[in-house]
Amino acid sequence: MKKIVFNYGDSVMEAEISEEKVLQVITGSPVEVTKGEDEIILDALRHPIGSARLKELVHAGETVCVVIPDATRTWQKTDKYLFRIVEELHAGGVKDEDILFISALGSHRKQTKEEHRSLLGSVLADRFDVVDHDCYDKENLVYLGETTYHTPVYVNKTAMSCDHIVITGGIVYHFLAGWSGGKKYILPGISSYETIMANHALSLNDTLGEGADPDVRSGYVQTNRLHLDMVEAASFVRPTFMFNVVMGPDGNLAGAVAGHYLDAHAAGRKLVDAIDGVPISEKADLVVASAGGYPKDINLYQSIKTVINAREAAKPGGTLIVMTQCREGLGGNAEVQDMILNYDTVLEREKVLRKDYSISKYVGYYFCETAEKFDFILVSDLDPKLLRKAGITVVKTLAEALTMTYQKRGRDLTTHLMPHAANTLPKLS
């Protein structure tokens, strides 16, 4: 028997499982970083991909809009690299007064002055202001055209009035767009609410009852309509330059890419795959996954990435045992909770989602759809009654979840173990 130990909240849970049934313990690859963070940043800026250096692309007298993350993306360490981008602009002859910082809020809340200063960092905070993009401000949105997916593209007018747009940010797996970063700093970053919702609605199949589009998922872009639509939207804007960071499991910079917004992003995706993508040879009957403990399992909403990644390792109709303490309950906003609590079927939820799409609703829908497609068991402190309508079984211990699974399906189950499932994406090789 193989003893397995998974993080759960501030503690751990243990159980024993037949070792010969374990196909793989799915964990990320060790990251060897031989350069300091500043060296990584400068190296990327000095060796752009698919592009000349930024300082060669801009000229004296031209205006530059630098699109930056918002305060929900502080892990991207903007304070470490934005001043280096300004130095590159200065080297091209651009003055401070011709540089504008716009924060790509998408549909997120507005930010405080303190958050703006934190994003800029100490070198820039006293020299520049940050403008928050407002997806509802029709007076400051300009229509650029319609994508082949029928998304009307409205983008921040102030940004478009500049001679150059430079997009910044970070690249991680994204459950809808495949990967974050790059084109996402145009759509949803500085786009209208109408544009954002039209794009995100592509996460559903065209036909009612078919639910989520299986190609709209983490770590995949080839036929991911939502990603491809974002790329088309960005083609209307044609950003001059992109700079994106990639983080290691320790929260420090593991790499950075700069240059053309498509070519450099493709290189960044490969780096993310090398760190957090884990090849698997086959999918399993049973996947046992932990969010990784607190704070990743603080509430159900924050556990969405764990569920997404665990699904990638399981056979259709297989069993998912997901360990997420959820000390703060369901989490998210009222829309997430409404989706989980107040409907009897997945089809009802899909109808509501199609009528008035939002990301929050989609997250709630995704949990319920998972319970329809898989035998979905949560090891959690949540009250089981909360998830009854969602079709999700809630138990208190990993041992209880395994006993329930074996009683229902027998012990002859191929198994994947995912101790850090929020951070690792299984990829069928």
C-alpha cells in the first residue's frame, strides 16, 4: 500500500492506496533559475522575440500607452519591471510626459491610489499616475470592428489615441483563454463590457444543452474559440510591443518574454508548460487532488483551478476526489452562489448563463457541470446540504471519500494523485 499525504487547510490528511493502481503522482517540474529577477527582465527586453527592441520602435515626440495589470495580479511584480520598460522608452527618445499607464481592469473594480502606487513601484510612483480602464464608459470606447466570431470590438479610446501601445503582465494557465497574458491585456483588459461578455460567451457550445465547449480550457489554444477571438480582437489594436513574466513555484520570476505580442507569448506558454505542465500517458478512473492547502482552498470559488486541472487527468465519467477545506464557505459573489444553490438541473443553469453571461456565473455552472460529467466528491468542511442541488457529494475525510468510491466502483481503479492540483496541469502526451 502507498501512503498519500495531502495538504488540507493548515493541516494534512493521509490515506493508503494500492500502489500498483497509481499511474502517476502529478507534480510540477523543478525550476532551476540561474539569474536574478532584474537580470531576467533586462535579458528579455534586450533580446525580444519576433520584434526589434522597444527603444528602436518608438521615437521622440511619440506617445506611448503602457497597459499594466490591476491589483488582483500583484504576483506579476510590476514594480520590478515597469521602470525598466520606461528606461527603454527613454532610450528611444520618449519623455515621461508622453507615457500613459492604463490598468487593464477588464470588468474588475476600480482601484485606490495606494494600489496604483504599488503597481508602479517606488521608482515610478511619484512620476506617473495610473488610469483605470472603465469597461462601462461608452464615451471613452471606440469601435474597431467585428471578429469572425461576431464579437463587436470596443476598446479604450485613450489608449487607441496613442502612437504606441505596450502590453505587460504575466503568463499562467487560464481556464478559458488557455493562458493569461498577451492578448488578454486587450480583451478583456481594455475592452468594453459588451465585448468581454460576447467573447466569454464562446466558452459555451452553440447549441443549448451541450454546455461548455471542451476546447475552451487551460493550456490549449489551437481550436479554443475564446482564445482565437481574443487574438482577432488584439489584431485590431496591433500592440507595438509586449512584456510578460513567468513565475516559478516559489513566487519568484522564473523567466520573462518580450517582443511581438503573438510570438513572445507563444514562447512564454512553452515556459509555463515546462514548469507547470505535466505529461501523462493516459487518463485515470480515479483522480485524487488537493488544492494545496490554505490559502488555495480558502473557499469553493478559489478551488475552481483545482477542479479544472483534476478533470484533465480523469476519464469521462471517472471519479474526482478534490480536497478543499473552504473555511470561508462558497466564496465568490452572489452570482456564483445563486448558480450552485438555486437550480435543480445543469440545463436550467445553462439557460440562465446563456441569457446573461458572466464569469462568476460560469464558475458556478462549471462546478455543477463537473458533477454531471464525473463522480464528484469534495473532502471539505462545507455543509453537504449546500451542494446537494449541485450534485456534489461532500465528506469530511479523504479516507471516507476513498471508502465511498471503492464501495461504489470497486478497487480496480487506475489512479492519478495530484498533491498540488491548483498549480499543475496534466497534459495527455
